[in-house]
Amino acid sequence: MGKALVKSKKGFFYYVEKGGNALPHPAILFGLFALTALAVSTIGSLLGWHGMHPATGEQISVVNLMSREGVHRILLEMVTNYTSFAPLGIVMVALLGIGVAETSGLIKTAINAMLVKTPAKYITFMVVFTGNISNVASDLGYLLIIPLAGVIFHSLGRNPFAGMAAAFAGVSGGFSANIFISTLDPLLAGLSTEAAQIIDPDYYVLPTANYYFMAASTFLISIVGTVVTVKWTEPRFGKYTGDVEREVITQPTALEKKGLRRAGFVFLGWFVLLAVGLIPENGILRGDNGSLLNSPVLKGFVSLLFLTTASAGAVYGFTVGKFKKSGDVITGMNDSFKTLVSYLVLVFFAAQFIAWFRWSNLGLLLAINGAEVLQNANIGLIPLVILFVIFTAFTNFLMGSASAKWAIMGPVFIPIFMLLGYSPELSQAVFRVGDSITNVISPVMSFFALIIVYFQKYDKKAGIGTIIAAMLPFTITFFIGWTLLLIGWILLGLPLGPGVSLYYG
């Protein structure tokens, strides 16, 4: 099988991979976008590009960023563009807490305990489900769940390829879905806030903006992924006949179980504190006028994520002996920041591009004109949603990072949706569906090469064709199922998250 599929490397996806690899580093790409914004702002200003703001009736003209005032602003605000970039602080604070939980071993042990205790007949569902919720810890699913799924399936006498495909579908094909708020939620919300403020300077997108929809999506992805694995993937791979010996999955040790219990008590303690602060009408954690939706718990969710994960991780670490002194906790935070270095560089260029794009009014004018075209086309919300899902899905073959894509697409599509009367939260939800479904068949996805390595553990001949052939049914079924769920959600007028409407204005 591996030999037959490797031949497909010279086909369509081979050239997609080559083309994607030929693109500059994302940081350089954002730098080029920023320079392009400068050049286009000059051209647009000279040509007198303008439009009428549909909400205020004000005439909007392109601002020349290469003028004297523009150059001064670029030099004076370059640092603040970076330091005030909304997603930057959000991601950094979230990673501080998650770094402690991950370094202590809490996350790994909790996931391992969840999988090994699952009855054999439910293991496929649990593999997809666990992979799906693993994005609460960013890339942990790629590093732990996928190879572990191969080991689990192999230990049960099932084909390890099927196990890894199921896990990969959950981790990457359903990347946005989760029953928990993950690091992706505040990251995308920050980018959406920046984009929404092109139209409405006071608009704020909460990290919980898509929570209801994404929580429901978790079970859809898990069920669909299980059915595809059982009905198509596993029968297609057949019985594993390789020479890799089965590995034994061990239960968590008594000490690790003790650590999990103590970490659980920490989470329970935080839950009680939140309940005490939120349930009473005059609770200290309620917002103005006793509001729950405007409470600091929702608006400051990242702070809460840091406090809960850091404290639970620390308790677990000291219990199992991973942490010996307080400095070890800080070391855990330091380790999490090591993975952030490339992101810090990327954000500098992304922040400049988004700021310059906004200052020039190019994004606003593009949104006004785009909204006018869509209004005149009168295609309606459902066709617009479907087209946006498809468009986003195809961009995965050019750029793998969800945040990088949304940093580019958000400032264009969010204003268009807003001017058509639809909320930024809706456009963000549509983007998340399209962004996830083709992750598993995109060779430019950052972990794709690692997935090939996992498969080659069991078959040295496995290659890109092996992965794409195995994962394409997941992409197709996820696209159909998830898009139908989104359409049903819209038709029923259900809120996407706490207090979040489908409509703007």
C-alpha cells in the first residue's frame, strides 16, 4: 500500500507542497504585506480612491502612509503597534499557566489516564474525542495523542495506522472544536477584535465568542470521525502485518493518581470560588449592574486560565516530585516561552501590517466595496457562509497557521460581514470551520512532516500519499457535517457563545 501511494507524490498535492514550501517565512510574508500596504496606500491616495461609509455616511479616502505625516506615524508608533497588539499578551499569559501544567506532567498524565481506562469498544471515539480536546494545550495533540493512538490500537491488535488517522482527524481536522476554551480562542478573538474595530472602534470579541457552537462541534467531529475510522479507514488498511512489536500501555502510577486527585481538588476549589463570586446578584465577580455576560470572568478569562492551570500544575508537580522547589515552577513557565520565540518575531511584522492596513483605510474601503458587491449579488447568508468555508479551506494549502491566516483574512472579511449586518463572531466561526477541515490533507501544515514520521514507524514506505489517501475521507465528511451544523445553527438563530448574536447592529 505504501509503495502504491508514494507514486502520488508527483501528483497535485506534491506540487501544492512544493509551492507552499517556496513561499517566504510567514514573518517575511507579513513584512511584504506591510510594504505592499504602504505602496498601495500611496497609489490609492494619488488616484483618489474613496467610498461612503454605509453606517455614518462619511466619505472615506485612502490615507497616503508615505506622506510626511504617515512616515512620522510609522516611526513613532512601531513599538506600540507591537506591544499593544491584542493577541500578544493573551497568548503569553495563557502559555505561562499551561507551561506549568505541561512541564509538571499533569496534562500528559490526565490524557493518558483518560485513554487507557476506556473500554475497547469505545476506544475509537475516545481517541478522536481526546485528540479534539487536546488543543486546549496547543500542540500537545500532535506530540502525544497521535503517536499514542498508534500504540493503543496496535496493543489491541488493531491497525496502528487507523488509530493515528483517527487521532490526527480529531487533533487537526477538528482543531477549532473543543468543550473547553483553548489557547486558540483568545488568540482568534484578539485578531477579530482588531479587525472589527476597523468598523466599530469600541467592538470587543470575547474569547468565549464561539463557545456554544464549538462545544457542540466537538461531539459532531468525534462521532463523524469514529464512523469514518470504523467504516472506511480501518477496513481499508486491513490487518497490520508489519514487524513492529506491540507496546504495553501502563496505568498511571499510584503517585500520579494522587497528583491527579490533588490537581482535581485545585480545579474544584477554583470552581467554588467562581460560583461564590457569580451566583449571588451582588457577587464580586459580576460585571456592571450585576451582568454575567460582562463579568471579569469572561472578559478576563485568560487570567483565569493562567491561575487555574498554573496552580493545578504546580500542585501536581510537587506531588509527583517533578517539582522540587519553587524555582522549578518558573522553569516550567520559561520552557513554555521557548516555543513562543518564533511567534514573537512573527507578531512584530503582523502587528505592523494590520496597523498600517487600518491607518490607510484600505481595509475599510475594501470591506465597503466587497459588501456592496455581495449586497448587489444578493446571494444570502447561507451561500455566503458556504463560499467562505470553501475559500478558507483552500487557503490551508498555501499557509498552515490559523492565526496567520486570520490575521490576513480577518481585517477583510469581518468588516464585510459587519457591513452586511452579520457579527464578527459569526465570521470567525465560519473561518474556524473552513480552517480546520483541510488541515489533515495540507502538506504545508507545520506538523505534516511529523505525521509522516509517525506512520513510517510502522511502515518505512509510508509517505505523503499514504497520509492524504487516509485522511481525505475525514476532510470530505467533516466539511459536509460541520457546514450543515453551522447552517442549522444559523437557521435556528442560536447564539454562538454567551450573549453572542449572529447579527451586528
